[in-house]
Amino acid sequence: MSHSTVPRSRAWARAGKQAPEGNPPDGATGRRAAESAGQGAGKPAFRLRFRRDRTLILMTLPAVALLLVFTYIPVLGNVVAFQDYDPYLSDNGFVAIFESPWTGLENFQRIFADSQFWHAVQNTFVLFLLQLVLYFPIPVALALLINSVVRPRVRAVAQAVMYLPHFFSWVLVVTVFQQIFGGAGIIAQTLRRHGHQGIDLMTDPGIFKFLVTAEGVWKDAGWGIIVFLAALSSVSPDLYEAAAMDGAGRRRRMWHITLPALRPVIALLLVLRVGDALTVGFEQLLLQRDAVGPGASEVLDTYVWWNGIRNQDFGYAAAAGLIKGVVGLGLVLTANKVAHLMGEQGVYEK
């Protein structure tokens, strides 16, 4: 028996199998048999996987540490939703959690009995639906438009112009819209110059929800097309060439090739967007709250800020935030189930 046959035979023996006569297993087959034998034993398979992936595990440790410190450990602070939390009971806010009196479900009862809370919920869902209908399709349309541009330099310039507003702060975005649509803005001055009465759209509660959506489109639509452009780059050009040879025009190629390639990405982003339905822009709305009043601008985030944090009713604010998190989780699970029924993977597989 040759020297190279011994380890392969031992690998087959460990796997509980007998090597076929006249056809000894090669090295790859022996390794697979050894790995399967190790998986049956349990501990050897874990050691093998750890030795193989230890570099990747070490690379992910900083990200895991950040998630634990800034995401998962703060979740334990939701216990104050069931307390009359007072951070001044101790010099350490963490120690004050153990010294604050328990109130049970009193904070939740106060929230559900507050008409302002339900008004904030209504405004939140109205803004979410508007942004879903008016904002979400725009990155898809922009991605298709940029993808159809033939000249690379024109495409690069268009992408840069569309990406740029994403890096502006909401203070700058609101200021730009104020200079255009405000009472002293360009539109109002132009109307007065031609003998008409000036308008101030920035202080009109009736169109505030459309104004907020327009601000979001201008700021983040260009950034949102990155994911769709990445999905389009994976489509083989041979598909377009074959469709063109079969007589398909540009519109039919987009309908039968481009949009099906974007469908999994669209489904995934829709699920994530639905899960983020109760977060419609805290800073953006807080900056314009005084201009239009709380009746038009109050959403769940601003409600928690004004009625919980600013009034130092931390247990009340924590209860409202906990309700928001539970409802958001339910929306994600529901939307992901709908994506599965449509044949898409969604956030996670079945």
C-alpha cells in the first residue's frame, strides 16, 4: 500500500465507510468524509470551523462589540418603562434604576388614554404612507435613468449631483427650502414682483406633509439609487443583447429583464422601510415644529421628546418607545411574511 493511500483510508474508516476496491478515494473526498465525521462528533467540527474562520471572526469582533455596547445592552434600560424613574435619586443614573419605585403598567395606561398620542400615531402613518408612495419609487426610476445613460462621464456627473444632498444636514436642507418656499423666498418675491400676493408654504399646515416628503426626496433619493445600481450591474449584458436580437425594444427589455433583476432588492428594501414606518424623521420635523404647529408635525418621535424627555418623565418616554419598538417588530415580521408569499427572500429565509 502506498504512503498516500493510508490517510485516505483512515478518513474513510473514521467516517464509518469502506473504501471501494480498486478505486481509492481522492484527497477531497477524504477531507469531506473526515469533516462529516467531525460534525457527527460535535467538538472536532467546531474546532475545525473555528481554525478555518478565525481570521474572519477576529475581524467581526469590533463590530459585534459595538452592537453589544450601543444596541443590545441599552435595551435593558427599557425596564424604566415600568417605573417612575428619577435619575436624581442617585449620583449614578444606572444605580437610580434600582432605587426608583415600580409602577407596573401605569405608564402604558397613561399613554393609551392620551389623545395626543393617537394623534401622533395618525400623523406618523400618514407621513409613512406618503413617503412610501411618493418617495420609494423615485430611487428606482433614477437608477433606471442613470443605467440607460451610455456615456460614462455623463453618468458619473449625474450620480455625483444626485448623491450630494445626502451629505447635507437637515438644518441646511430646511434652510434651502425656506429660501425657496418661505414667505421671503424666491417664489414669494417673484409673485410680489409681478403684482401677486406672496405665499409662504413653509408655514402652511395643510401641505406640510407633502413638503416633508419633498425634502426627503431631495436629500436621500440620490443616495438610495446606489443599491439599485449595484443590482443592475449584476445583470448580464448577454440578456439585453439576446432580447434585442429577438426584437424587444427598450421598454420591453426594461420590463422583462431590468425590473425582474431589481425585484428581490425592491422587496428587501420595502420590508426594511415598513419596519421603519414609525420613524419618519425626528430632526427634520423638530426643526419645523414651531412653524406649522404640533397639530401637523407631531409624530411619535417628537411626541416622546416633548412629553417624555423634555418634561423629564423618563418612564413615560420609555413606555412610548417600547410600544414603538414592538409595533415596528410586528410590521417587519408581517412584511417579511408577505415577501415570502410573493416568492422573495425578504430579510431572512423561511
